[in-house]
Amino acid sequence: MRRKSGFDPYLALIVAVAQLVIAQGATWGQRLLREPLDPYAYALLLLGPLAILFRRRFPLLTVAVALAAMDLFLIGGYAYGPAFFSPGILLFLLVTDGRRLMAWTMATMTVTSLLSYVWWVGNRGLFHSLSILAFILLFMVVAELVRIVRERRAEHERVAEEEARRQASEERLTMAQELHDVLAHNISLIHVQASTALHLIDANPEQARSALATIKTASKEVLGEMRSVLNVLREGAPRSPTAGLDRLDDLVERSGMEVSLKRVGSRPLPPQMERAAYRIVQESLTNAARHAPGSRVSVRLEYGAEELLLVVADTGATRPAVLSEEGSGNGIPGMRERASALGGTLVAGPSGDGFQVEARLPLPEETSS
């Protein structure tokens, strides 16, 4: 992972000030052994920090320049210590930037140059040479550890971003499916009731008025459900209670058909199962209104020990189906997808003169209180 280059000038300034200040103290502490600072020494101390400014464009060259400045500083007889900062920082940055082969190659050259210097000045002790090698090796290992930590953090952030995008995509798909079911059911209901009202407005005004009242209720319901779904798009917006089986009575009443609802047993269900079961019943009633107007419809919910059984059956159309060719064709596949997402199954097909939808949704184990 590459850092932004905007920090490099500040880093170069910090290193330059640190080298100059430490050089003053090191020179005073080693005044009997090493040469005093002069303009040539100051130029060498500034050459390494200057190389930091160009490290992104010339990574190998800048490390070589800083290493050469360090060698010349030592050969000039100046104090030990301050000239090591620039090449060390550039080696560290090479590793953390991912240029590992280049970094280890330059680290090897650094070890070679330092060992050559100590042998040149006559300090040929094995312990001293091993100390230099161990220090640089430890320094490079620390740089590698920092690189690994950063890469893992970047990978964790990348995975988290991908997971967030995946969840957002799934949420959009869920919203699209919810909107499809809400619109398909309510628009079909409005269409059927409007056709009924137009047909009966002269012969039976009271029944026509009842159909118009149903249209009003359905239109209000669809607006409310659409608002509930679309509110998810607004951060912090409260969500209305989601569609659940406790609203089946209202759904049946607004269907405009003769529907019998029967429940066998009862138990709390997870919200996603409540929503899926409600939408399956809703889509089944929509299909009955579209393809089998005038039929009698039965809805049965049976809470078993291990599964919820949903059966929606109609007796077949008794008048022409004015909406039979206007469906999207996604109703039954959409119901199957809802059932499958919960690990269940859904079978839909002709049954006698009518049509039947049967869904089996596995129930979670009940926890004893």
C-alpha cells in the first residue's frame, strides 16, 4: 500500500533537522576521536534528506545517494550516528511500499559498505562485524513486520468494503422485490375494482361505491408500503412495520374476492419469514385476481413442529380474466426465490378447475423460556 506523497517534504525536513541537531551532539561527544563539522559535512548531512523528496520517482537512485552520503561522511572522519538516519528511513520506506527485492538488495549493499569501512579503519573484530549485520537484519525484519501489518489492515478494509457493497446490493435486490410485489398486487387490485365499478356504476351504484372504496384503500396501502421501502434509502429514516402475517386479514379484506382464511396453530416467526410468507400469499391472491376473477380462494396457514405450510388455492375463473395477459411473468419465480432463500420449497400448478400454490418454509427451533 503506497502512502500519499504529500508527507514526503515534511519527512525530509524532519530528518534534516534531526541529523543536523544530532550531529552537533555527536560531534561534541566524539570531539577527541572524530573531525569537527565543516561545510562539506553539512552538505553530506543534507544530501540524504534531499533524496527523500525524490524517492517515489527514483527509489533505487535515492537510496544509493543516501548510502553514498553516509559512506563519505564516515570516510571523512566525522562523528558516528547522524548520517545513518537517511539511508535507514529510505530502506524502511522501500519495504513498506512493497519494493522488497530492491530494499533487501540495498540493505545488503549497506552491510557491505559498513563492514568494508570498519575493516578499512582497522576494526576487524568478528563481534563488531556480527553486531552490524544483526542490527541491519533486525531493522529490516521490523520493516517487514510493519509492511505485513499494513497489508493485512488494507486487506481487511478491502474485504469490509466488498462486504458492505454486497450487503447494499442485496438490500437493493430485496427492495426491488418488495416494490414489485407491492405494486403488482395493489395495481392489479385497483384495476379489477375499477373495472367492476365501471361495470356496475349504473346498474348497482352501492356495489360500485364499495369497489371505489376498495380502490381508495388499496391506493393508500400501496403508497404507505412504497414509502416504507423507499425510506431505507434515507439514512436514519424510520422504517414502518414490515409486511407480516398479522396483516393477512387486511390483505384478504382488500383483495376484492371471496377468500377464506384458516390458521392452524400459531407461533412467533423471524421477520424475514413473516415477510416472505405474507408476500407469497399476496402474490397468490394477485394471480387469482388476475387469472381467476370470480373464483373462491382459500388460504391455509399451518404451523407445524418443523415447517410452516402455506396453501393458497382458487376454484377457477367464473368470468373473463381481463388482466390475464398483463402480468410480468415473475410472480411464481419470485415466490420460489423467497421460499428457497429460507431453505424451503414452493410448488405451484393447476388443481382441479383452479390453481394452487403450496409453500413449505422450515421453522427455527423454538427456545424454551
